[in-house]
Amino acid sequence: MKRFRPVLYLILFVATLLQMGADGLSQGVAVPKRPARSQPEAKVDAPLPRVQFEDIAARAGLTARHVTGTDVEKNYIIETTGSGVVLLDYDNDGWLDIFLVNGTTLEGPSRGSSRKDAPTNHLYRNNQNGTFTDVTEKANLARTGWGQGACVGDFDNDGYTDLFVTYWGQNVLYKNNGKGRFTDITETAGLLHKSPRWSTGCSFLDYDRDGDLDLFVANYVDFDLKSAPAKGSSQFCFWKGLPVMCGPRGLPAGTNILYQNNGNGTFTDVSEQSGIARPRGRYSFTSLVSDYDNDGWPDIYVACDSTPNILYQNKGDGTFTDIGLISGAALNEDGQEQAGMGVSAADYDLDGFFDLVKTNFADDTPTLYHNNGDGTFNDVTYPSRLGVNTQFLGWGTGFFDFDHDGWKDIFMVNGHVYPEVGAHSSSPYKQERLLFWNLRNGTFLDISAQAGSGILARRCSRGAAVGDLDNDGSLEIVVNNMNDTPSLLKNFGERKNWILIRTVGSKSNRNGIGARVIVVAGGLKQMDEVRSGASYLSQNDLRLHFGIGDATKVDRVEVLWPGGQKDVFENLKANQIIVLEEGKRAPRPDVR
């Protein structure tokens, strides 16, 4: 019966629309609450790993304060969404650097202050000793505005990773010049738009598999401060009887965009002819590119706020079709839309297909969509034990293997949108993070209470990105906190063996974005993809991390490149960072 659930979702959704009527659809209704339900008993077959995440941001030198509106109250929705985080090696020294997207305030800089006092994005260069240096001005990245998200990709295949930043206003494409500086080439690249947009998530991808990275941009709502509804002015502007900022219900939705790379440093908007401009009426947040159906063509999933999620299936002919509803990945198992924020993908049960985890609003659970391998998904939130909490409002999320046992675990960062709720609500403004341990049987165990002060600390968090910042084989999490300094969460607990893989394309794009890597070690067959953009408006390490347990070597690595070539490497030593180059017979150490 499971295979028919997506059809049931579609029937339930259509019935809901008929009840709402045309006017109801344009205005929206409150997203239904999703109660916590009884979960299956946890069957733990292995000792609980020793995990100890600590926030080391201050001693690492990450002191820049994020600014979005005030932390006392939020009068408009633009003040609530926060910003993302990017992990990239911008100077090709082999060490991950950190780019923090920043916002601004409605009032702008205070009277008497200079432009230098205005909040800007920040680039921190990795000093290779556990500390970072702010090189924002030197790198030409000190831009002020309502920054939202960012993603990376070497769009011109020159060997240096470029940066795209989304805004409410004008998005920006920064070309990496290879000398520690970036140049704003938005206009010359053909990405300058005439009217302001509220762009959110973004992803570089090679949707047509021509070797050049194209660009997908999600757009949230068409927002204008001059006509924005006032706090508490309608039914959509109250939360549990408290007058709060309005939205997104009742606001016109943005339209998603696909830019095709022309191969000469410019892009062409192909949104309409590719089908990306449809469906309309979705409040799009985070985009994630993954070949969910294993056909070799990159598909695009979009987590949507208060509207059904989108799954753009790549038809392989330059066009996409939204199959979110019929696939079962648009709604929850009750046939209801949710307020989706962040999303991540992984093969958490090692069945050879990528599954999805999505964060949602408070009074709801996160959603875990299991990929059935036949083009459909099932909502397995409750059977997997992810439905244990409803008080959290989730944002950044990711699959990652914190204990290196070969099974992907899940982290989530949280924080409310209404400062007015304070700390007295069942869902407070500042919230702790969550860590779910993969029990290797299709279920997870919430071990947040035992995961260290970095997980338990309460912050109002938004974007989060995961990567190996100190090249020691363990994964760190960088979190962008609203109106606060960032967090750098490092695990000082136990871990087992690992391998970290950087892909370099030749016929395919230089970063190897879209490459699928399969690792066989310790009796397990794992897989992952190189992706641009995910979590919540953020960018993870482009290198792929695999925990291999007690295995001292990797038996086999297969790389399926975006262009179609398959490379195989065998008998690789554990606990090393390696480079796999398209068409080369042997890996090389990533020493630079």
C-alpha cells in the first residue's frame, strides 16, 4: 500500500484547495499543527558514542555580529529570516574559510555613525592553527544589505571557487580572481535584475551536463515595505493570541529562476522554457540539488514555507517538471503542507537512494522523507523517531557522520521568529540545537542532552554549514545566529576512521559538483554527492566525508562524474584527505 501514498497526498491536497476556494488559496490559511506522537521503542545495538560538541567560535576569532532588525521585536517578515553560512577554500590553500552572510536594519546606520559602522558580510581566512582572520575588506566582500543566503561553484572553470549571494534587493555574483580578492560581475554576467527580489536559497548545478555550472535561485515573496501589512493587522498577524509580524500568508509568492551558463562568462535566464518558473504561488526557501531517481540528471528540491514543497524532476532535455505532489515529497503524511525552512539529503539507510530531511515551523515536527527507489517518497518521521519534539522552530540542518560509524546522523539548529514570545513560551525565541544519532535500523535517537554545551546552548539560529575546518577528519558545524555572534561547534568526543574526498573535474565542471561518490569499506557501501547549496540558505564543505568505523582502508571508491564517466579507485588508506581527478587512474594526497 505504501506506493499509493503519494496519490493519497494529492487527493487530500486537492480536496483542501476545493474547500478553501480560489480566494482562500490566494490568502492562505494557518499551517496545521502536527502533534508529537508515540514513537517506536529505540533499539540500540551499540554503545552510545561519546560526543562533546563545544562552541569554540570566540577563541577561533569569529566575533562578527549578525544583524537583522532588532532582537527586541520584529515588525516585518524581512527581519526574521536571518542569513546563511558558506564554507569554501577561497584561496586554494587546502583549508576551509568561512563566509558569513549578514543583514541590516530598517533604520540603517544610526545617526552620527559612518558607513563603516554598517553591518556587512564577513569573510574569515583560515590561519591553519585553529584561528581565523577577518579579511572581508581585503577580499572586496564588504557589502551591506538584506543578505539572505549564498552558494559556491567555479562557474568559469578557472580553478578558483566563485561565490553567489542572495538578497532582498539585488543578488551578487562574485568572481574569485585567484589573488585573495573577489570582483562583483553581476551586471556583466547577465544576472542584474531590474526590480528588487527577495531571493533565498541558491545552487550551482550542471543541469544540461555540458561541463559548465548553471545557477538556480529560489525566491520567497514579492515584498515591499511601503505596502507590507502592519503587525497584528490581520488573521495572519497573530501567534497564539499575540500580535506579531505578518507573513508570508497573503503576500504574493516569488518566482524561481534558472540561469543557463553560456560558457563565456555570462548567463541566460531560461526559467520559463525550462519549466522552473512553474509552479507559481510557492514560498521558496532552501534549494537542494540531488539526483533522487538515479538517472544521471540533477534534480532540484525546494523547501517551501506554508505551501507544498517542489521537486523539479530533470527530464534530460533542458526541461523540468514539478513532481512534488505525486512523488510524496510536497506534503507530510497527513496530506498537509508545512512551513519548510531547511533541507538536507543523504542515503541514511544505505539502500542506494538519497533521502530528505526538512526543518519546519514550531508546533510541528521535522520531516524525514524516505526515498522508495521507484520515484516516490514516504514520510517516515514518526517511524524513524524524529517526531519526538514539536516546540522547536527549525532552520539549518544536515546529515553528517559525527561518530564515523558509516551511518549518517542528523543535526538541526533552531530559533523562533517572534522575539515577543521571550523565554516563557513552550517554544521560546532562543532554542537549543538537536542531534539525532542513527541507530542503523531506520530509526534515530535524540542524544542532544548528552551532546555537549555547544548543542544545549540556546541561540536564535538560522544558517548552518558542516565541514572539516581543521583537516583532522572530524566535522565541525558553523552556525549563523540572529543578532548575535556565530557559533563554531567542534566535537571533542570519540571518533573512528574516515576518509575525506575532493573531486576535480576535467570534462565535468572543475569542482565536480554533481559527482556521485560511492565508498565501500568495513562491509558498508555508502554514497554521497558533491552539492552546492543546502541546509538553510548555506553551503557545506564541497569535499565529501565518509566515516568507515574500524576499517583501516577503503576497499573501493567509485566516482560517477556529471558528464557520465565512471572512475574506480581501490585499496586506499584510511584517515587521509585525497583528491580524485576525473580520468586519472590514481588518487593523490590533497597537499598544497
